[in-house]
Amino acid sequence: MNNTEKRLLTAEDMLERREINGAIKILKQIADSQTDWDSIGKLNGIQDAYHYLCHYFLEGTPDPSRGEMLADLGTQLRAVGDRLARRSHLDEHGAYYASIRMADIRNYNLQELLHNYKSLMARVVLAESAGSVPTDLSSERYELLDEIFTATMVSFQDRHAIRAIKQIFQDPDADSVLKVQLLSAMTLGLLAWFDADSIGFLLDLAGEETQANDVRARAYAALTFALLAHGNRIAQNRTLTQRLELLSDSEQAMRELRTAVKAIAGTRDTKRISDKMANEVIPEIMKLRPGIMSKIEEMGGEFDPESVGNNPEWEKMLEQSGLTRKLEELQEMQSDGADLMMVTFSNLKNFHFFHNINNWFLPFDSHNPQLRITSEDSQMLDDLTRYTPFICDSDKYSLALALAQAPANQRKLFSSQFDAQFRQMSEEMRDKIQSDDRADFNREAVKAIRDMYRYLMLGRNVDGFFNPFDATLDFTTFPVIGPKLADAEFLQTMSEFYMKREYYTDALALFKHIADASPADSAVWQKIGFCRQKNKDYTGSREAYMKSELLGDDSDWIVRKLAFVNKKTGHYRSAYDYYVRLLQKDPENMSLLLNSARTALAAGMTAEALAHLYHADYLQPDNIDIKRSIAWATMQNGELDKSENLYSAILLDQPSTGDWLNAGHAAQLRGQYRTALSRYNNAAQDGHDDFALAYNADIPMLERLGADPDGIRILLDEVLK
């Protein structure tokens, strides 16, 4: 945080307390230091307006709009603060600030660029009607799109620019590619800085049901990102909150915002899927490779993929490796909206094509001259991508660029194989793809959000942008519309999704809302407890599990969880009681026996601990770990001879450092000091510092069991000399 931002925080605190004069003073000082005459002029105007408001108040003049005027003055001052904060970052190296500098150098004017694009597209349409678009004209179009994207992205508090953009979206004949680029650029701009005019435009667009699905889907995705990034600022803006009130009255708008939220949540899970593919699935496939090659050789060197499902040997190989289970889990995650394509295409984002930010968001066009591919390859790509509705545009460009760089013989081979299988595949895909408006809107939202995910995760120098995929996605906190979004069905759907995908913080926030509405639902408290446990909030988890139990949940699952969290929070006697309840149903469960014993020992119930340990030893007489536990427990119980005998036996069978230490304690407590010293020296072979740490931790126990206080220190000193 730079010095300007610190001073702006002070000004914001003043605005929260309605100390408007103080806030104006600080903002003027910052504007003076930046020589920002526009901001100084705005501040002077705000100061004059506030002066008159105060004057009329002191005169006793009634003014029913005074509260609204004060709120609007605060909004205007915050907007000036945003401008000053943004100016303080202009020397940074991120992609956003580099784009600002480039736009300044080239003196971009968005209105002029949009006018030029309209004129250019008239020539493009004319050329298309005549047969084909010349390469130079097509190249000019994409270069101009790049400039428009940059100018839009860095446009800030510019109502003239917003007015020009509105005109594009009000024109039914305007180029759809241009509309997508404008929305994507505006979204990125909002992920850099709050801009009330841009958000107001998105609200306008979201309410226009006549707009095409690709436009509306991107508008709702952008609006959701803005709510995530700037929820507090939106809540402080009276105009925007009023607009959100109107939007919240539309059930269709709420449904489409829910679609955007679900698509963001599903896309967020991409990193975990990528990690699973890279760390689990692919290594497992590589392990299976020798076996697979052997089976193929047995089949005469030919492999029929369809034979896998009908061949018991193949199925057994996949099942034993665990690969089948992993693939089923990935398939389930994909059905929940996760993106399996990221793994495939993430390594294909290093092409120079992606150095231009706008190309990450450019609708796919196989005739884009930047691809430099043949007409045959272009046709093949059109066929391939036509029925792949959830592959985002940047991935399609990655595929095209990779194909363009492939040797001619490989492209020919790929093309021939594709032609042979395409017709059947395309028919199957056509049957599966729903063509209604709602499904189309959903697909467009997913594509838009995945394009944004690709750029923020794989793009260069993206630190200047707020990353909504790293934020907690608690849509219930969205200003104004949060309560409308969070109906019972959607809360349940999203909370279960978050928990299943291990987003426990997000799930917890939603389960709390469900609990507020249904406080007597034991299952909800069970899930709250589980989420808190996973977040290592064991005290909160214990409270939630206890509520579930009080509401009648006496399942083994809740008893087991209560045993665990009571132990983690130091309530050892309660934890022991829960373990005993579980043992009554499953008396020979080794895990329960050992946990019961350890918990009883922690609670000072040595006799009970030994009873469970002897039972475990009877069930597994060769288990050395049980012998260790009995030796320790008998020592705690004062049965020193029995403990010594057990440790003497343990030391004969590959003893650990801990065995030598504990055996030394047993000898020391019996007064066998030379034996104790010998054992301690063995324990210290791996490091004197670690030994001293462990020994000092056990001193209270040695003193409690009656060891000579002087002897305790002498023995330690002898080992460390």
C-alpha cells in the first residue's frame, strides 16, 4: 500500500463519519501533489455544494432531500479518491498499467476508434458480398479491435466513452464480435478499478431481454464479477443500489445471475482438476503404459478403444490401478461444471498471439489472418469447433495455432482421421446439444467465464486485476440482490456443491444462512460442524456437532466426530465417553480401541487406557505399536517394573529414537541411572537439539512420577556435554 492509498483510507474513514470537510482537505492535498487539475476542479465544486447545504441547514431551511444529497456528495468524493488512487499506480508494470501508457502514447480516442470500425465493417460486409475479404482488410479489422479493446479497458470515469459504447449495443446491426470485445474489455477494467458508470451500463444491458444471448451472458458474468470485486462500493452508491432494486424484481434476472454464479463456482474448481490430472491421473497412466503396450502386442499391435469396456483384463488393470475411480470422479466434476480443457490447452497459451490481451477474449474465427492456416484447415476447424459448445474461444485459438505450426504430414494425418470419424461424432453432438434460449445462455456464460479464467490464470502480468476466482464466492452478501439470489433451493444447491468440492469456507457461509432459516435441522448443524472442522476451527465444530446431537442426531458419524473434536479441544473425558459409545457397537475395532486408550490416558484415566490397550494387544499380539503404548501407559500408572520389561523387549526390535527416550525414562524412574544415560545417548544420536527439546517436554511428567529433580537435570547435562 503506497502513501496515497494510506491517506485515502483516512479520507474514507472521515466520509464514514460524515466529516466531509476533512475528507475534501485530504483529497485536495493529494490532488495538488499529483498536479491533477481535473480532480481539484471537481473537489472545488463538491466543496461549494457542501457549503451551500450547510448554509441552508444552519438557516433552518427544510430540505427533505438533504440525506440524499449528502450520500451523493460522498459518492462523488469517493470517485475522486478512485481517480487519485489510480494515478498513484500508473508507473507499475502490470498489464493494465502498461495498457494505459500505450493508450496515452498512441492517443487513443474510443469514440473515434468505434467510428472507424463502423466504416471498416461496411467495407468488410461489401467484400463478403462480393466473394471474400482481402487479407489486408481483415488484418486491419483485427488490429482495430485490439485498439478498441485497450481503449475500452483503460477507459475510466468517462461518460463520453460509455455513451459511445451504448450506441453500439443499441444498434441491432452492429458487429457481434465488437460487442463481445467491448464487454470483455469493460469487465477487465472493472476488475482493475471500480467505475460506477461502467456498472450502470452493465445493469442497463442486463435488463435488455432483446439482446443476444452472448451479449446478455457476458453482461451478467461481468456484473457478477463486479459484485464480487466491489460489493462494498456498490452498496455505498445510491444510484446503483436503486438500479439493483429494480433488477431484483425480475425473476429472469435473478435466474441468470444464479447461472453466472454457478458457472464461476464450477470454473473455480479448474485448478483442483488440473492438479488431479497432473499429479494423479497422468502419472497413473504412465505407470500403466508398459502393461498397456504388452496387451497391444498380444492383440497383434492393433488397439481397438471400444474393446476396453468389454475386456475383463483391461477393466481389471484399470480398476486395480485406481484409475477408474479417478476418471469417474473427474467425469462427475465435469458434470458439475468443472473445466477439463484447462489441462489440455494451458500449455498452448505461449503463442505470440496471446501477447495481445484482447485475443484471449476474441470470438473464434478460423479465417482470422493471424492464424495463417490453409482454407482446408480452416474448414476442418470450423467443423471441429461447431459442436464443442463448452470449449472457450481462447482454447479454440490455441488448437488452431498449434495446428498451424504442425508439419504438413501431421496436419494431413489429423485431417484424414478427423474426416473419417467426424460425421458420426457431429451427429451425436448435435443430438446432445440443447438449442433453447436458456441452454444457449448457459453455454455462453460458461464460455465467457472460462475465457476470463484462462487470462487471469495464464496471462502475463495480471497482478493489477482483482481475481474473482480466488475470492470467497458468497453471493448472499451481494448488495441489495443477495437475499433475492439466496432462495432456499439455490442455497442448498450451492452449499452442497461447495462442500463436495472442498470449498469449506464458502460452504460454511451458506450453511449458516440455511441454519438461520431452519435452526432445528440437525443435518445442517452437522454440515456446519464438518466445514468448521475442515477449517481447523475445532471449538466451533464442537459447538455445531453438539447442536446436531441435541436435535436428535445420535448416528455413529456424529458420535465419531464429537469424539475427535473433543479430543482436539482438550475435552478428553468427553472424548473418551464418545469413544466408549462407539466401542459398545464395535468392541474389536482396533482404531477405536487405540483412540479410546490415548484419550483416556490424556484424561488421566490410566487404568481405563490400559484395559483398552490389553484388549488391543490380545487382538494383535504382534503389533509393536500397541506394545509401545502399553509400556508408556504402565509407566504412567506407576508400574515401573512392568514398563521396564516391555521397553527392554522393544529395544531388541529395531527401536526408534522415541523408544530409546521413553526407555531411558523407565530406567531413570527405577533409579537405574547408568542404563538411563546409555539409552538417552542412543536417543540423542540424531541430534542433541531435538533430544533436548523432547526431554524438556517430558520433565513435568518425570517429576510427577517421582524422578529425582537433581537427577533429571544431571542426566540431561551428561547427554549434552
